[in-house]
Amino acid sequence: MTHLQKLNLSGTKIKNLNSLTNLSELQELNLEHTKINGLLPLINLKKLTKLNLKRSVIAEVNTLSKLSPLKILNLSFTLVSNISALKNLTHLQELSLEGTQIEEVEALKNLTHLNLLNLQKTLIFDVRPLKNLQSLTFLNLAEVPASSLDGLEELPQLKLLFCEGSTPKKEELRQLMINKPNLEIITDPREIPKDINPLLYDAKNYFVRFPQ
Amino acid sequence: MSQLRELKLSNISMDITSLAGLVHLKKLTLVGDLIFHAEVLKNLGQLQELNVVSNLSDIDFLATLDQLRILTLSDTSLSNIDALAKLSQLKILNLSNKRRS
């Protein structure tokens, strides 16, 4: 199996990743909804570009700082609360931290290739560290406590912003719309485009709350 | 039918021992309650892609399918995948389980 490029173990009973240590050609790894007990066995997977840990019980992600080729990373609904390891992942293009207990995004401020960022249901108060993310196009801030959208007007590529259930005042949203006429702001989940990237908006949550 | 290269059987609940003769199969998909002796697949040495969605518990029969490049074994109750270690051509492996316990 040493030439394996894609591996999907989602929903399996795997706990220990030691058997993956030598999969040096691995590019995509899906561990969604597993009870894995640590990421250290992944440390030498130098070709890994896509990693899905959604709904796994992982709490500590320091090993990720060594996986610099990562482009797509899903940490939604994990137990992660500290994301400082992500600051070295400068190739990241898509990142979801939905439903985690993170309180700040300082670690993301130099991830200039980031195109999609999902912070729904996190505990973010301050979005200003995002202001230098030159490539950021899709941003989900639904259900976050951030009271101000200060900094977002500086994002040149921003096209789609979710604000459902977050605290910014109507006046501030209107100002952002005026400053950025090409930006689509979504405050009601029923307006969500059908072809939305699931990493940006958890489709399962959406259909549970708004049955068709 | 012995020249058949691709075969897909969905929602099956039948004996598939007759597949043994399809020695040229390169791609095979089986979905359903496989009431069969899985060892029948041992004979399909040309298989490059095998997709099985079924409650398999034993996959020792896969060890000889050394041409496999793509393998999906979904909704199984496997506790051991040692049989896959020797599949040197394997590029894509999907063991995902949607019927979550």
C-alpha cells in the first residue's frame, strides 16, 4: 500500500494512525467522524494536501505545523481550541473551524493564499487579523459573537459573506455593502446558493434546521 | 460473457459464485447483502477497480488481487485490513462507513 494517494477512513473505528506512518505518497486523507487519538503518525506525510478531521475527537493539532503542503483542512466540530500550529501552513487555501471553541484568529493573519474560511459558531470577537488575507473570497461568520466587521472592507477578493445570527449591526452591514458593491452578504440561510462549497457551510446543519 | 471488462450489480441478494468465470474483469461494483462466498473474487486477477458496499467482515480474499488500483469497501464491519498491505498498486482506498455505529 506504500503508493497510496487517497485514503478514506471516515466513520470507521480506527483509533491509532501508526499504520499510516509510511504512506509517503499520500495526498488526501479523510478521518471524518473517527475517534483517532493523535496526529503524530502523520508527521512524515510530506505530500499531504487535503486533510479532513471533521467531527473527530481530536483536540490538539501541533503536528499540523509540520505539514506545510496542506491546501485544504477541515477541523469543523473538533475539540480544537488552539490553532497556533496553523500559522506555518502558508499554502492553505480552504479552512473550516466551524463549531470549535477557538476565540481568536491571530494565527491566520499571514495565510495569504486562503480563499475560503469557515468560522461559523466559533467564539471569535475580533476579525481584524483577517484584513491582510489578499485571496480571501468566501467567508462564513454566521453565529459568531464578533461585534464589528472592521477590516473586512480591506479584503480585495471578498465575494460572499455569511452573517446569519452574528452580532454586527445593520448599519455596519450596510456600510460594508456600500464599500464593496461586488460583495454578496447573506443573513438568511434560505438564501444560500445551492452550489455552495460544503466546507464553507455545513449542509447537514442547514437541512436539519430548514427542511425543504 | 467471459470477455466482460466492467460489471456493476446493485441491490443484490443472490449467489454470485458464477462471477468466477469473468477472469478479464477490470472493474467490478457490488452493492447489497452479499450472500456469497467472497472467495469467488480471488479468481479475478485482472481487477483494477473494485467497489463493494456490503457488510463484509473478512477480506483475506483480496490479498491476491495485486493489480488493484482503486478499492472501496464501504459499510463493512472489518477489524483487520492486513490483507491490503501487499497490494502494491493501490492508489485510492476508501473504507468509509456511512452506517455509523
